[in-house]
Amino acid sequence: MPAARTAAGLEPARPVPHRPRRRFGQNFLVDEAVITQIVEAINARPGERVVEIGPGLGALTRPLVERLDHLHVVEIDRDLARRLRAEFFPRQVTVHEQDALDFDFAALGGELRIVGNLPYNISTPLLFHLARHTPAIRDVHVMLQREVVERMVAQPSSSEYGRLSVMIQYRFKLDQLMTIAASAFRPVPKVESAVVRMTPFDRLPHCARDEEWFGCIVTAAFSQRRKTLRNALKRYLNADDFSQLGIDAGHRPQDLGVAEFVRLADRAAEGP
């Protein structure tokens, strides 16, 4: 199977230089050793349903195509989408020219394996978007700003622990796989990156009765993280609530684990 084509399907097209667009947060991975490490960590196999977010110039796309029967890619940049359609046959790669924040991943079926170099300017909302599609996801391997990954995997009482930590750890088992130097990208970003594996729990370790309430309580708590729980959550819970739950209202939000936030949310959802 040929790996690349022109519009006529004969010879590989000569790519036109692409100028990275700041509004899309484009920093392209160019270090071949790092690319190999990431592809090995993903370990994609024929027959699997893999979706790449932000394929860009195809650094991960090409080695993934070599391992798979077919690959889906989601690319918002129309020029890059055009390049990808010129390089790969439709039977190899389906290009979804769309904003990943609006993309319905579940429409592709189940057991999805999500991969990609996520644009740093939308990384957090994109992680929450993926979390809403966990029933369709087998695992996620994504590259993010290292600071974001450290927040994702942070433990209670650490300075990095916050809303993102709680909300992502509620749904996923997390493994920080590697740190990547800024020099591995063009243009060179001002920050280091990291790759994280996110595996949805088959069964949630701590399942909230009402996940909207769970999100509300976590958001309210960390919107005022310097305040005690008593003050940060006074709209939703009173002293008796904390006492009955055995949670110290004098603690700050970063002192609580996922299980405690679930208990607070369940109590708030019960109402007065």
C-alpha cells in the first residue's frame, strides 16, 4: 500500500511550506527520536480505531498509517487538511476538517484510541470535551504543555492540584510517560511538553449520583482555593453537612481527594 500520493495518485506531492498559525497554537513536532518514542508508547495495531487530533504536518500520522488499516484525523486548519488529503489515500486516512472542540468522537464508534499533540491554547477545554466521550474511548495518548500534565496527575495537598486534577482523575487512570524538550518542536515553544496516557475507568472508583452537581462543587471550591471549604461552599453546604460527612470544613479545596468531593457533591445534590 503506498504511503503517499498526489491528487493524481502517482507520485508524492512536493509539500508547500506551511507557516505555523499562532491562533491555532501550532508547534510542530520534528524530533524523529521523540516521534518514535511516542508511536511506540501508543503501540497501535491493525484493526484498531485510532483518531489523531491536530495532525499538523503529519509527524505522527505517517508512522501511525504504517501500523494501521485506517486512521481518522481531526484538523481545523484548512491548508493542513488539504495537504493531508493530497498525501494520503482516503482508504488510509479520513480527514475531518473541523474544530476538535466541536467534534463528536462517539460518532466514529467505540473502543476509540485518541492520540495527538494538543494545541496548548485549548488543551484544558479539549480534555474536558474528551472526558464527555469516555464511553466510546479505550485510551488517550496526548502531548500537552508539561505544566498541564503535572496538574492532571497532581496529588492532593500539592501546589499543582486543582479543578483539572479532580475532574480528570474522576474519569481516568493517568500515567505521565515522558517529558519532551522545547527543542523538539518548530517553532520552538517557550515551555516543555509531556505525554500522558489517559485510560477511562471500566467502573468509576467514586461515582457521583449527579455529575452536574459534582462539577459544580469542584468548580465552586477551586474558584476560591485560598478559602476554606466552609466559605467556598457556603452556598451549597452548611456546618451540619460537613460534620455528618466527617470532612473538616476548615480544610482548603486542595486538601481533598476525588472521593471526598464526590461525597460533598452527593450531599449538596440532596438539597436541604
